[in-house]
Amino acid sequence: MNYNNEIRKHRTTTVTLTVLQDDNTPLANQEVVIAQTKHQFLFGCNGFELIPFVNNELQESELDKAHQYNELFLNLFNFVTLPFYWGPFEPKQGQPQTERIKTTAKWCQEQNLLVKGHPLSWHTLAPEWLLPMSTQEIIDAQIKRIKREVTDFQGLIDIWDVINEVVIMPIFNKYDNGLTRICNQLGRINTIKMVFEAAREANPRATLLLNDFDLSPAYDILIEGCLEAGIKIDTIGIQSHMHQGYWGVEKTLRILERFERFNLPIHFTETTIISGQLMPPEYDDLNDYQVTEWPTTPDGEERQLEEVLLHYKTLFSRPLVQGITWWDFSDDQWLHAPCGLIRKDGSPKPAYQELLKLVKGEWWLPPTKFVTDQEGRIKLDGFFSDYKLSYSGKESTFSLEAENSQPVIKLK
């Protein structure tokens, strides 16, 4: 595959800008500077480790490492996922951790990170206080919970993984939980319909995702059934935890082609590629692989580097893919896996450094000089993104959109 050709075809545009002065006359034959300020594509990561820092919960000795973490995080990403796992979020009924997460969401927004909440409904990490309830009481509590969070965070978080891993939800049998009960009784599609309607009612403008790790035909059959039932899914979420080895380009494209047939935006919501020994292939459930240490290795980091770049180029070249969320940013988080782009000591791995060169180098316009013509026009080749144009102490911002081929820029 010629990635550069596909990326240029689907991610860039050529436009003619017209630059106007305050009096609406063209800025003729003048040098201006144009710089990209933000990607339209969502380069994301879960931001769980940001929460203690933002809420002033760290010890003094931990702050230097946290600042280093934040700097590396903000240099690369423009999108962040914050946790709304119901059990930890509301360990006691009626006492949600709203302010702690809201403080973090506000900080992320101030750092120009678009924020997503994950998830509003999931059988794993459901609160234990649901267990004594009747099925109808659990349904009522779930709907109330969704409406509360989506309402409370409106304006801070308008993108949600509404329900997580529904393919397995009604048959999950590792332990009793309230969500498996209601999904078993209502069925998958009716459960999805219920939670999506609750989220949509609370924030009609929100972007709502269905998210799953089970990428067997059961998932795309489920999506098809939801759409036939009139459920409005805004974006399809695909998890890609590659603890047992990189999928490879062929498998990635096969998966994409199955979900691209719906012509809906696709987010790779949870992406991991290991930089150490791979998880043995006999584990069907990644959570069953329990180790106390899982170190990164030099050879593993070189392998991770090659696979990360190939994975991002593959996904960035597909027009329906609108975002990639890495999971986790640093090593030794979920399952102690060495899946971070930075090591436990906070130092960046080769995969981080080279991915940054792609996102903020090859796929980025640094401050660049242009000269307008007699009519104040400039021809610009750029990614679909946000930009800033500067001239003689004045500036104006603009975006390149697929449907906007001749934007007019007025200096302010």
C-alpha cells in the first residue's frame, strides 16, 4: 500500500485562501506566516494518570515525573479519554466522584484536549450495590446514571462510549453483576436502545459510540441489528489490544472493511502494542494473564516502533477512521503490560519519538512563510486541521474542511 498517496487523498486538501485587511481590501503582495495549530484527526490516549496530578493528590516527590508525563502527553495528543467506570465512579449509591473527574475534564479542555467519557454502561466494574436490586430497579438506576453524567458534563464531555462490550454482556459468567442481568433479560439490541436513548435525551448534540473488543462477525451483526432497529449510532468503536502480537496490515484491513460497510465514522478506541514479551496465545481473556512484572525490552521496543508506525499509517490512510486512542501512555498500568509509549521511569520509547515525528512533523505544517498575490490569494496544501495566519502583529484562525475550498481570512 502506498500510504502517502492514500493519506494525501483522504486527509489533505488544496485550497486558495484570500486574505483581507480590516477594510476588506485584499492583502496584496505581502509575506504572511501560516502554522497548523491542531489536527482534525483525533490522536488520543486514556488520561487516567492525569487525574491525581490535576486534583493535587500527588506527593512532592512525584511532581517532577508528573510534569514530564504531562509534557510528553500534551506534545503528542489532542484527544483524551477519562474514566466513568460505574463502580469506582459511584462506590456508594448517590455519591458519585463527579467533581474529581470534572476538575480533570476542565484541565484537559484548557490544554486543548477534546475529552471523551468511557463508559456509561458496562458489566465489568458495575457497582456491587446493584446486586440486591430487582431487574427493573437496576434498569432505572442505569438510566438515571446515564442522564446524570451526560447532563453534568455537557460542554466538557460531549463524546461518550455509551455501552461497552455488549457482544459478551448477556452471557458473561465470571461473576454476578447488574448489567449482565438486564442485558440477559432485555437482549442486546433493546439494552443498547435503552442506554442510547437515555444519553441522547440528556444531550442531543453528543457523539455516541458503541464500543467492543469482540471483532468477530457477532459485532457487525449486532451493529446491523441496531441500525435496523432505528438506533442512531454516531461512531463505531473498535478495541485493538494487541497483547498477543500485532495484527498486521492484512488483518487490520479485513476488520476495517467489515465495519466500513456501515459508512459510519470509526474510532480505534483502545489500542495497545507491546514492547516486551508477548502474552501467550492460549489466553482467550487477556485479564486471565496475571503477572506481577512485565518488563519492556530493547528488542521489544524496536518491534513496537515498527508496528506502531505501520498501524497508525494504515488507520490514518482510511477515510472513515476518525481517531486512534492509545492505551496506556506509560508502562505497568493495565495488566502491568509494557504497552506504554513511555517507560515506567517516564522516558519516551522509540515508538513515542517516531510517532511524534509523524503527527507533528510529516503530518503537520510548522510556521511557514507565504506571499500573497495581487488579489491577496495564497495556494495552500494542508491537512484537514486548524490553522493560524499571522501578518504584522495581526492574526486570524481558520480550518481546512473538505467542503470549504476557498476560505476567506480576515486579519484581526
